[in-house]
Amino acid sequence: MKIHYDPKVDAAYIELAKGKYEVSREISESVVVDEDKNGKILGVEVLDVSKVFGSKFRANMKSSSHAGAIAHRISK
């Protein structure tokens, strides 16, 4: 798993698997899930990350280069 964060737009992409996405499903105003042709989830895009995960997310992304640690914090 990799997490890509763009602080300019406060958006994150959580890459769960490699592959070509065929479908993007909007789960909510802030969450979009990318799936391959078989329905396997490849990644999750989160808009307004600070609002969804809390304001500490942005600080954690800036202070930590370890995506696994960030992913662990998000999943709690």
C-alpha cells in the first residue's frame, strides 16, 4: 500500500494494488474508489482529507515519510 498526498488540494490517494482501473465509484462527496474490470479495488481517493481524517493528518503526512505508519494511523 502507498499513500500519495497533495497538500495543495488536501487530497490523498491510497493505492492498494497495481492495475488499470476501469470504474471509479463515488462513495461519498469526499471518497472515490477505483476498481479494475473484475471489481477489485485498486485505490481510494479521499478529497478534503483534513476534514475526513482530522486536521492531524496533514501534519502527520508532512512529518513522516513512512506510508505504513500513516496507513496504520488512518485505519484506527
